[in-house]
Amino acid sequence: MATNQFRVWDIYTRLFHWLLVIGIGYQYYSAKISNTSIDNHALVGYGLLGLIIWRVLWGFVGPNPVRFSHFVPSPKNLFRYVRTQPKPIYASHNPLGAFAVLLFLLMIALQSISGLFMTDDILFSGVLYGWLDDSINNAIQWFHNNSFNGLIALITIHVIAVIVHAKTSEPYIIKAMFHGKKPQHNYAVSHTLKLHLTCALCIVISALKVYLLVNHIPDWLGIEPEDLFDF
Ligand code: HEM
Ligand code: HEM
């Protein structure tokens, strides 16, 4: 490894990223290819929702490079970045990348939440299935079945953009999502006890939110449980 490398991505952000990749891959496999384990599809969906909630919290209390306040640009800065040539190099996400990150978080959250309204018409019904009028429920199911195409489009653009950056201006960008380090930036994120404890707290809060959503909110809404998961 070259000298003068500084940690930009903390271990938890990297884990988040690769768990997201595995989770989305599994969702595609379980719903489109294997078609056998819809219970597992739902469980992994809850996990993905938990990951997204965690990342949103991390975006407020995590280390500087992964904070929204640090990398989300104003519209003016976004347009300036789009027009500027050659493009400046950022330690964290560049303004266009930041836009993609927000879109990822929103789309995966919506995909997971809409899953709660799904049924496979055989044995499985999501915990919010039957809560809303049929017409609204059907629209949400349509969304769940089709919005994944949008996600695939975004993933394709994301991977192409990453590869183009790796081939042109930032050859270290992909490895940095594994070991966390980029050369010559003004960051040196440390894995301090405070960072670990803050992350643990974010994990507890996000797990609790998913647990409540799956196990208690349907009761509070008066939905007859058809196939609740009891953790
Ligand atoms: C299901 C597929 C994928 C999804 C949903 C996804 C999602 C994301 C998200 C949400 C981030 C922001 C990370 C954060 O700030 O928390 C990100 C960053 C990143 N992803 Fe992916 N990703 C996917 C696949 C890949 C693949 C296959 C690669 C490698 C070729 C990759 C390389 C990267 C890199 C290098 C960054 C950091 C970009 C930068 O330095 O600004 N991703 N991805
Ligand atoms: C990010 C999370 C999720 C992703 C990416 C995802 C993706 C998908 C995809 C691609 C399909 C197939 C659509 C088609 O047939 O063309 C599907 C179907 C389905 N999903 Fe999800 N899903 C997620 C979360 C959930 C959750 C949390 C639940 C339930 C709690 C769920 C329940 C279902 C059901 C019941 C089906 C229909 C399966 C069938 O027709 O047999 N999904 N999902």
C-alpha cells in the first residue's frame, strides 16, 4: 500500500455498503430467481430497512466524511460541479455521488416498506397487508414489483460511475471501499471507543424501530395478523 494513505471510510460504513450489496443481491435472487423462500425475502427486507435507518442515523452522528452535512451539496454546488472541467477530487462523495447516495437510501427504504404490503397469494402476507383499501394496496404492490427496475438502473449507473472514476482520476476508489483508505486527503478517521459506542447505539435504535414496525405497529393499527414474524 502506498504511503500517505488516510482512512476516509470507517469500518461500519464499509460494512454497511457491502451488506447492502449482498442484501439487494439476495432480494433479487429470492424474488425473481429462486421463488421459494419468501419468508427469507421478508426477513432480509427487514434487515435492509434496518441498514438504511442505521445509515441515516450515521449520517448525523458518524465521522465527518459520512455525515450528510459534510457531503450533501446545495443545488448551486451540484450544478457548479456538473459544469466544472476537469472535475475536482473529493475525499468523501462528490456532489453527484451524494445525490446517488440519497436516492439509494430513499429507494431501498421505499422498497422495504412497500414489501410490508405484499402477499404471495399463497402462504405469506406482509404485516401491513390488508390495512389500506384494496386499490391503494394494489398500487403499493405494483410499486414493490416494479420499482426494483429503478433500483437496478441506479445500481448500474453507480457501478459504471465508480469504474470510470477508477479508470480516470481515482484509481484507489474501489479498494477504498474495502480498506477505507485514500491517499492525500485531510482525513484520518480513527476507530475510537466513542465511534464504536455511537455505532452500537445507532444499531440498537434502528433494530428497535424495525422490531416495532414489524411486531407492534400492525397490532396498534388493528390489523389481523396473517403471518407475523415473532422474534
Ligand atoms: C447493489 C449494489 C450497490 C449498491 C446498492 C451500492 C450503494 C452504495 C451506497 C449507498 C454508497 C454510499 C456509501 C455511504 O456513504 O454510506 C456507495 C458508495 C460506493 N460504492 Fe456502491 N453500491 C453497490 C455496488 C457497488 C459495487 C459493485 C462497487 C464496486 C465496483 C461499488 C463501489 C462503491 C464505491 C467505491 C463507493 C464510494 C464512492 C465514493 O468514493 O464516493 N458499489 N454505494
Ligand atoms: C429492499 C428490500 C426489498 C427488495 C429489494 C425486494 C424486491 C422484490 C422483488 C424484485 C420482487 C419481485 C417482483 C416481481 O415478481 O417482478 C419482490 C416480490 C415480493 N416481495 Fe419484496 N423486496 C424487498 C422487501 C420485501 C419485504 C420487507 C417484504 C415483506 C415483508 C417483501 C415481500 C415480497 C412479496 C410477498 C413478493 C411477491 C412474491 C411473489 O409474487 O411470490 N419484500 N420483492
